[in-house]
Amino acid sequence: MNDQNLTPQTDAKEQIPTSPLRCLIGAVISGGMGFALYSLMIAIATNFATKPIHSINPLVIKISSAVRTLVVGVVALGSGIFGIVAIGLLALGVQLLVQKLTKQKSSEN
């Protein structure tokens, strides 16, 4: 068999250089998504709180309570992850900006 036909050769892709502006844009996007998920979580929790479970069966009450907790928890987890990513990208942007400024100062001297 001919191995060249099985796996096509691809050229190495060029890496896009990281810049403080790209980090800031990513942080704004991630922060916006985190805020949107946080708002969704508050709306879901408020909706669950205003609509109680109408059942006398203890198993139904426990299962529905667990499902409600899981739904709010998953949305809260997504919100927290996007928030942490936004903070990390913002810190990376500041770090890159400081590195550029110190590099320019050292090259001038």
C-alpha cells in the first residue's frame, strides 16, 4: 500500500502573534458571555423559586430538586469559567504590554 495516499500532507500553519489588543478583545468577549450566563442563571433561579413543586410524592420532590440544582449549577459553572478566562486574558494583555514597554526601554539604552 502507498502511505502517501492515506495521510495527506498539510503545511504547518503560521501562528498568529499574541498582542495586547487581541487579549483585550478576547477578554471583552469572554466577559460578555460570562455576564450573559450570569444573567441567565439569575433568571433561571428566580423562575425556579417562584414556581414551587406541586407534588406530595417525596421521590418526585427530591428528583426535581436535584434537577433544578444541577441546571443552576451548570449555568453557574459556565459563568464562572468565562469570568476566569476574561480575567486571565486581561492579565495576559497587561503582561504583554509591560514586556513591550520594558523591551523598548532596554533597546533605547
